[in-house]
Amino acid sequence: MSEMFPRTKIGNLSVSRMIMGTNNIVGGSHRTKARDTHIQEINNNKEAVAEIVQTYLSYGVDTIIGGISGKDYMLDGVRLAEERTGQKVHIVQLTNIDVTDSDEARKEVRNTFKQFKEDGVEIVLPLHVAVEKLVNKGQEKIERIEDYLYMIRELDMIPGLSAHMPEIITYADQNGYDVETYIQIYNPIGFMMQVEIETVNTVIWNAKKPVLTIKPMAAGHLNPFVGLNFVWNTIREKDMVAVGCMTPEEVHETVEFSRAALERRHPEVEGRLHQKL
């Protein structure tokens, strides 16, 4: 087995610092409809998922993020990889909950969280599209977010927040919300980032809990050498990077690029077509 990837903790749970991203499995390319369709055609089945997850596991990357619960091929693929390797995969579940202030909506959310628990989810992060509906910039707080965080904790899962707005991290910390991690978009070209790169870097370094950075390669607009070198070398040792791969071969490459960045050495990868002098 290959040397294991460095680890950190989300709450009391030990996780790999590299997190398996899933946009390149489910088909969210952030590029074109044709590319979305291509990804779906090759990866929307449990065997493809299992092969990708197994490859990550061979490096000790044992944590995955996305809408795992609710997609049978994803959950089945993760379980198949666990069966084949004898290793557990930690699931970070993203969820677009209904944050309507009503008993009916809260009941629906609670039932959704219960299903996550049954599916083996350990960490739950309400998606930014839901969380941002509750943000009150004037009072610098997230209205009623504690209701949902309590539901997650009550089911013995770990609560966190998905955040595209960097303010969500700041508000979570200054209001003492019960979160153990938070997402933040972070890459060297500012792709999908809402404020300047240096500002987000400051937010990450000031965060009280580990930050899970996403889109290090700007959803394929940067190659791994550029994106991963930047992110790994400008975050803290307790922070994480979500890296999505479309094939097992891409997993091998991104792990090596990441290790080389962390070890401050040249990556040992074969050059791509047109790269050689």
C-alpha cells in the first residue's frame, strides 16, 4: 500500500486532509453541458464510483464529500469500495434543505437528516444555497441556523456549513455556532470566489475550526500543478482540500501533485501530450 496521506480532525473524527470531490462523478463540470453528460455517461454507476474510491483509499484518502445519500449509485459504489478494501469511507453529506420557518419544513428536514444517519453519514453540511437565505449581514449572524445544527448533533452526526460567502465562516465563529468545519471556495484565479483571494486566505487562517477548501483547480480551468501547489501551500496544516477526479488515473496524479506540494519537491508524474519540449 502507498504511503498514507496526511490527516486532520473534524470534531473528534479523524479524516484525510485530501477529500474526495464528487462533481467529476455526478456530472457537475462547471464547464459545458456536453462535459456534464460525458461525466454522467462514464461515472453514474456503482462500479465506476467504486474504482475511483478504491484508488483514493489506496493512499489513505478516506473521506468523500457530496450528495452521497440520495444517489443510489454513489452510496452503492462507496459501499462496494469499502467491501473490497476493508476500509471505511467517511461521508461528508451536502444537503439543500428547506429553511422555511414552519413546523412542516422542519419536520421534512429532520426526516432527511434521519435518512442520512441510516445511510452511514458522519458529517452533514447544509448547502450554501440554503444557508445563505438565512444570512443577516446587518446583524452579522445566520438566522435560525442553530435549529438545523442541533438536529444534526441530536442524531449523533457532526454539523458544519457549506459556504460560498466567506462571511459565513466569520459569522459562525463570532456567534459560537455549533459547527466543526466549513467549506470555502479557494483557488489562485478567484474562480467563483466572492471576494479577493487574499481576503479569503485571511478568513481561512483566522477560522477557529478546520476549513474544507473546494475548487482548487477552478473546476478544471487550472491544471493540478498550478491549483494544488497554490492551495496546499497557503492553508493551515489542519485544513483540507476537496479534489474531484473523473478516473482512477487522475486520482494517482492529483495525489502525487498534492504530496509534492506538501513535501516541497518536484512531482513524479508523466508529462501530458504537448508538454514536452
